Amino acid sequence: MLCRKYQIGSGQKKEKQLSKPVVGHFRALGVPMKRKLREFPVSEDALLPVGTPISVRHFYVGQYVDITGITRGKGFQGGMKRWGFAGGPASHGASLSHRSIGSTGGRQDPGKVFKGKKMPGHMGCEQRTTKNIWVYKIDPARNLMWVKGQVPGAEGNFVFIKDAVYKKPNPDLIPFPTHFASPDEDLSALEPITVDLGTVDPFMQE
């Protein structure tokens, strides 16, 4: 099966804040300027017409997703916080080196510090993917999704959500290629969709 790339845009941005090639890309397709662009691999039968809106109902409650984002920036951190080093002795035999990383190399041979050595440095602001996040609730009226798990990044950051790789969704429940809303549908009248677990609180379970 052939694999194609499908670009999805999110947010709004002024034309003067974008480069000319990006502006020309949007103009050629006849779509508004977007703040973020991301490509997703799709199969040949999953391609959508240009400008098709994708809402939160592309997913269904109870499925698992993978969420990618930029982690929180921590600034310059030492070896104990950045890499989980144990540090030096807390009392005997230590003088102003309780949190130091210790030795970084060998003797005259190799006579250098190897590249990639775990040392103090800048921490955070890296792309990370949290896998197998459980979708607990979906609100079509506000286009919101509730999940159970860790979401990388600070509040207000953009994240990229896709179907989980390891815990794949049920093909009988997921809308393929996406959910198409009817033209006369009133989104404000739609109620949130929640996983039916009875009286069990999913966020209190291990």
C-alpha cells in the first residue's frame, strides 16, 4: 500500500509573520494562514480534500493515542537533576563536592573525555513523545479532549496527537478516514462523550 503525507495546520497567524515561501504555499492551496504545520503519513485511501476540517471526533473515547510535544525548559542543570546521578558523600570525605558528577574520563589512555558524556548542561526544550495515553472524554462542542497520562510541554504549547502505535485503535470504532459532520449539525447542542465505567473513577486507579 502506498504511503502519502498529509499536512495538517492549526492556529492562526498573520501573513507578515510568515516567510514568502510559506505564504505562497498557503495561497496556492487556497487555505488560511496557519501557525503550525505537521505532516502525518496516511494510506492512499485515507487522503482528504484540501481544507477538510479535522475535529476532536477524529478520535473516540477509550482508545489510546501518542502525544508529541516540546518539554518544559529547565535551564542549566547539574548532573544529579539532569541525569539522576547519585552525587558524592553527604558528610565524610566530601568538601564542596556533594553534588558534583565525579570523574569524567580515564587516565593517560584514552586521555580525553568521550563525546556524549553525561554532564551538566541545558535541560528540557526537547521533543518527546508520550505513548499509550488513554482518551477518557471528548467534548465535540468545545473541541476538547481529556486524557489520562503525562502530556509533554507547558500549558499553552502545541502538541501533536495520533493513534497509538503499540495499542492500536479498534478499526470498527474509529471513523475512517475522519469524522464528517453534517452541514445542518448544531455543534453547541452536542453533549460530551465519556467512557462508561459506572461508578469507577479512572483517575484514581493505578
